[in-house]
Amino acid sequence: MQYRRLGKSGLKVSVLSYGAWVTFGNQVDVDLAADMLKTAYDAGVNFFDNAEVYAHGMAETVMGKALKKLGWRRDSYTVSSKVRWGCLENPKPTQLGLSRKHIYEACDQAIERLGTDYLDLYFCHRPDPEVPMEEVVRAMTELIQQGKVFYWGTSEWSAQQLMEAHSVARQYNLIPPTMEQPQYNMLHRYRFEIEYGRLYDEIGLGTTIWSPLASGLLTGKYNDSVPDDARINLPGYEWLKQMFESEEGQARLQTVRDLTELAGDLGTTMPRLAIAWCLKNPNVSTVIMGASKKSQLEDNLKSLEVLDKLTPDVMEQIEGVLGNKPEPMDFQ
């Protein structure tokens, strides 16, 4: 395993991490959850991602029970939660959002569900335009000062919102966000590569990227047909199925077929290639894997073996297949 600093912080996270959204969101088998966590941990993974909204809090509960069962030293791994959407199916106004009240109460609830004394990382799970930025930054700063949170960050915030948070922190002597959790993969690049471009150096932004396999599209399993047990056939994923069946989705499938062929030429699998491609970007602190099966997780963990194969020539071949390298906007 390799480790990178989380932005300008001193925290080192494994370049591959494991998220609970898919696995713990669809089942509540603590033994299976513990097995998946142990597989990742034994490979060197030290960051496990979660959120209050995943399975309405059940994902955190399952992870907490699994971690207790495994009995690891608490200082050997990091665990996160995210606040914004609440953990109830029909939350009341005070049970969601980024108000100081919900940020505080959700933090306590996440700590309780995860069976820990603190959260290593705490994310604002999408912006909340109804709450003043000062209130958000101040609430997160207070949680850090109380020892309930070590680092706070954001998820899918715009570059402008991130800079506003840093400006507020400087103005009021508060603690700015350390990291951002954006989507980033071969098919979704502009925000990470262009919009955030100057933030990596200017504010030392760390990144814990999600969806490196584009909701399964970059696994190659949809190249010929849709498997019966595929995620897009599950209730609540109708949006994903519509995306796959659209004209744009079909064009992307052809791109993945071409990439799968290239992966075969390199002697690897499509998922490993897609994850390794993300890791080639030095601004990626860690790639969150969301494998729902142990065999998938074991395959994803082998992505590090592909890094040396991604020479400049191979990366150029990949760019030729993708044809989507984002260009900076010209404001002149």
C-alpha cells in the first residue's frame, strides 16, 4: 500500500480506501461487513468512509459493530462521516441541513453509531445555501476544538464555495476545510482537474474521491449486457438505468469497450485500470472503493500493480480513447 498526505495536513491516508455506501447500504450482515473491512485493512487500507444518510444511518451502525468485532487499535485507522441529509426517511427541518444544531447533533449520533469517541474526518455532504458560511465553518471549528472531530471537509462544493469557507476562516480565526470529496473518474473530470486546479497549491486541498468506476460503468460488466444482479436494477437506481440507456450512455459504453481492450493488452482488468488512472493524478489523496463483493474488493486492491504500467505513452493512448481531456476556460 502507498500513503499520501491528506492535502496540506499531516494525516497520511492509504491511496486506496473503502466506503460503506454500496456494501453496508444494501445489507446489514455484520460478519460480512467485518470480512470486507478486514480484507481492506490487511491490504494496508487505513481510511473507511461513511455518512449519516447511507441506509438511513444503518451503514454507520453496521460499520461500528464490525469495527468492534474486529477489535483494531483505534489509532491504526481513520473513519469518517458526512452531514447534510439526515438519517431519517422523512426528516423534520431540524434533522437535516448544515445548521449548527444539525451539525452538532449529527456528529454525536454518528459517533454513537460508529462506536467511537471521535470522527477522524467529518464532511459537509453537499452545500446548504440556506445556512451562512460563517455558521458552518464556526460549528466545524468548535467540534475540532472539542476533540469530537480531527479534520473537517466538504463534498461536491464548488471552488468558489471552498474559497469562501477559507476566507471566512481567515477573517474570524477559524479552521478551514482540509479536504473535499468529489466525484472523479475517466468520464467525469472537469471539476477535479480544472475547477479545483488552483486550489491544490493555493489552499493545500486534500481529496477523497468517490465513484472511480463511474457507478460500475468502468468495470466493463455492462459492455455486452446488463447483469441481473447489477446495481441499476435495484429500486431507487432508476436514474442510473436511464443514464445507461441514453444516447450519451451508449457512447460511453463504447468508450469503455475500447478501454477494456486496452486493459487486456496491459495484462490487467478494466476496474484496476480505471482506479490506477485516478491514482496517477498527484492531487488525489485517496480513491474510495465501493466494492459490494469480496472478489471485487480483492481485484480493486490490485490496482496499485498497474501504476508502473501507466507510462506516458500508455496515458496518451488512454487520452486518445477517452477524447474528453478538459481544457481551461478562456475568459479573455
